[in-house]
Amino acid sequence: MYFSLNFREHVTSKNLNLTLEITSPDQEQCSNCGSTHIQKWGWKYRKDGTKVQRFKCISCSHRWNAKTEGFEHMRANPHAITVALDLYFKGVSLRKIVDHLNQFERVNVSHVAVLKWIQKYIALMRDYVDAMHPELSKVFHADETKVDIRGQWEWLWHLIDGDTRFLLANHVSKSRNISDAQDAFRKAKEVGKTQPRVVLTDGLASYGPAARHEFPDAVHVSGVGLQARLNNNRMERYHGTFKERNKVMRGIKKPDSAIIEGQRVYYNHIRPHQGLNGKTPAQAAGLELDLGVNKWESLIKKAASNPPQVTNEENSN
């Protein structure tokens, strides 16, 4: 009987080309009666070919489907959604992602649906990772570059930690005055949860006053560049990475675009760096999240099950 059941499951899975979603119970006891006497009870077959484990309480016969944390009520399966996220931040256009999903994942969606997935999950992951406390070298590199937003050239500011290469802030502004630099520095403080010891920037006049205001105890080193004694190569390298992705989009549609914040999540937590011996900046900064092979799916599940705590002070604001 055991051989027969396994053989039938193998043949069925092979013939239908199913994506197996084998999960454990999402709870240690039955939500209906509180019993811990729970066992697996067959499968639920979804239209997209996903196979979802069902469970049964032996005490009261209550049955339920295993939940995939963070992907509840989504028509597409988690694998297809995370494939779309990964392709997008590796530089593939939305319409090419739609074609890939249709060919290889048997998921038929529009490019608008894929964009909504990206916006939804980037917001979820951003709030989760920004509540963490990275261990930084406290040598911050800052720089700004021009980006095309709806046909208008605006300024995109970045701050990155020197040793860990942890990307601390993205900030879009129409100008490069002192208040714009301060906004970028303030975001870096919020994400890094610390004050830097040294701030390296180019010779832009706005950096000095902004650094004195936001980082009063830091040493500000101005005038760094590719040919200077102190260089900003890490920052320039990141600008190159960002522009490679931005070129595919042919310009950013709005200042708070998912690509800007999503790139920070991807750069810090998903993409391994050769300069860090294959680690991500998050790992270099002591944030060991044990994300496994599908880092997108694991990070989404962790973010969904561990929402950031809101303090009373934040509620009052």
C-alpha cells in the first residue's frame, strides 16, 4: 500500500507538472478545539498546478489547508511571485517577466499584476528590514547622481557603509541644497540606527552643513573622488549597478517608485557580493536571517510573520 500511494503521487506529479508546496502545520494546535493531535490529511490541488498540504485534528475532525505565510489570497503561487521579483531586480522588463511566467510557470498575468506584486512585497520587506540593527563600520560614503523621473532630471542620493557595503539610504530630490542632503543623511541614521565616525563625500557645498547638523560627532572628509587620495569607489560602483537596472525601465515613473526602495532590499539582503566573499551586505553587517535558497520567499515569510512593532510614541504621531 505504501509503495502504491507513493508511486501514484509520483506519476500524478510528473504527468501534471505540479509545483509541490509541502508545508508543516501553521499552528501547533487546532484552532477549533485546542488539541495538539494533528496529522496530515491529503492535498488540495490549485488551478495553477500547486499542491497544498491539508491537515486534520484527530480530536474534533476540524480540517484546514496549510498557509503560506505572506502569500495568502494570492492567485499565483509563491514560486511564480518570487521568480518575478528576482527577474525584475536582475534587470528584466515587466513584459518579459510576463512572458517568462507564461512559458515556464504556467501563470498567465498582466504586467500590471506583476508590478502590483513588486509594490506590495517591497513595502512589506522594507518595513521589516528597516527595523533591524545592522553592525556597521560607521564610515559612511555619500554621493548623488542624476536620474530620469517622468522625463525630468532629478537627483538621487545614496549613502552606503564602507566595510559592509550596506546601503543605508535612497533619497530623491529636485535640487542639491542643504535640506536635501540633510534628508538623505537623516534616512541613513534611521536605517543604520547609529551615528557615523567618518563621512566621505565629494566637494558639493551642501554636504558640509548637512553633515554638521545630522552627524555632529563625525569627521567629514570632502572632495573624495576617483582620482583623489581618498576615493568613493564603492559609491560609484553602486551607482553603476543602479543605472544598469534603471536603463531597462527607460526612466523612473515617480520618486517613490518600488524600484528605488526595492533595489535597496535586493542589494542588501538578496544579491551576494564578490567583494564580500559571496556574502550579502546584510550578512556582512551581522544580520544572519538564514534565508535559504529562495531568499525572496523566505524574506517575505519572515516579514509577514514578524511585522515591525509600533510604539505608543509613533501611534501618537
